[in-house]
Amino acid sequence: MDVREGFEDRFSAGIGMITSNGKWGENVMSAEWTMQVSYNPPLIAISIGRRYATYENIMETKKFGVNMVADDQGSISHLAGSVSKRRYDKLSDSLFKGRLYRAKKINTPMIEGSTINAECKMIFQKDFGDHSLIIGEVAVASFDASKSRSSITMVSISGSENG
């Protein structure tokens, strides 16, 4: 049995909608591998495929937004994780209308209604297999205590071309 068989639909983690801006323009992708790795200083790690437009944007600017998905953001999270920026401008979709605001410290859009919004500056990057681990120091963060963390997983969009 291939050790990878079944991994995709059995691990769970917080899903972040990662926003970026760079050579591919403003973009969003869903990343299930999103987690806090330090309180002091506040650090967030994301793991994303190197073939994605989001990866290229972050490598160019060294900045990205982390918007942790709330329970009522399933439709926009699904869109963010279902199609590549190379084929469709996800942020111009009507699902995102009225849900975006400008970051304060980095030149990326942020997504209103997320449980946490964090503006990050990349401090570390290392390739592991087909993904890259990126750690960002949080420059500005806000949270919405009225929102519940999403219980959705990336199972429905596994293998997508979401970057």
C-alpha cells in the first residue's frame, strides 16, 4: 500500500485563504496547511505548492495575508481553492464583492468576515517535497470574536489547481 493513500482526506488543519499581490496581480488561494508557530514574535506558517501563482507572488514580494476561514465562508474558500489565478481572477468574482479590504502594512487585499486576518512578512522559506514551507512574521492582525472557525476541510478540492 502506498503510504500516501488516504492522507489527503484524513488530516485536518485550519484553512487559511492566503492573499498575495505580485507578478500575477492580486490573488487568493485556500491553504489547509496554515498554522501559528509562535506567540512571541507572532509567526504563521503556510505550506503551498511551488507551481501556484500565490507562491510566485510571495517569492517576489515577501508578503502575504492570512485570512482564517469562518464557518460562513465555505463558498469563497471553495472558489479560492478550486481554480488557478492563471485561468480565472477569483477576487473579481461576485462571491468576493464587498468582502475585501486593503491591508494596512502590506500591499495585498484582505478578506472581511474571517476569524483572523494577519498581514505577514516572510522571514523563512524552505522547500519540502512538492511544497514550500513559508513562515511570516505578523505585522498587523485582527480577529472577529463573533465568528466560528470553519469545520470544512479541503477534501472536496483535493488535487485542485488552486494557486
